[in-house]
Amino acid sequence: MDELFEQTRGVYVNESFHKFRNKFTKQIAFNVIPRIDDFMGDGATREKWKTVAETRNNLDPDLQVTATCARVPVFIGHAEAVSTASTSGWWPTTCARGRR
């Protein structure tokens, strides 16, 4: 959080982010980080694997899921967006079950 704060402040006072680069190799303030966590044997990141597993766990274990993960550095909050496509009409029932 300190690095994000200092880089954000630096943008507003026109200081180079290099001065506040500690953990990350690139500027994280006002940026999106495309790689989250380590790569696994199949080429996916652990974050991508967790997203797929959680979606299946919450909705349907047999659901075919393709995930794309990116981290947006923010001070407060966490969010996940899931887009779906279905031709079988399973969605309303499954969503209702997943909310319980």
C-alpha cells in the first residue's frame, strides 16, 4: 500500500515513479497488473486457477470456465467480474443457488 500511495502522490506532484519503486518493477499507480501470482505447470497463474475453481464451486462443478485475471491496484476494495454465455438456460437457477 505504501508503494501505491507514494506513486499516486508522485503522479500529482510530478515526481518520477522510479523514486517509489520497491516491490514492483513497473509503475502500479493508475495501472493494471496483468500477471498475478506464479505460473503453474499448465501455463495458467494460481490466481486464474483460483478464479475458475471458485466460480465452479459457487455455480456448477461441471461449468466450463475461461478466466482472465488482472489486478487493479486500489486502496480499498476487491471485485471480480464474470461474463458468461449459455445456450441451455441454466443461468437463472444456478445463480439463485450460488447466492445462497
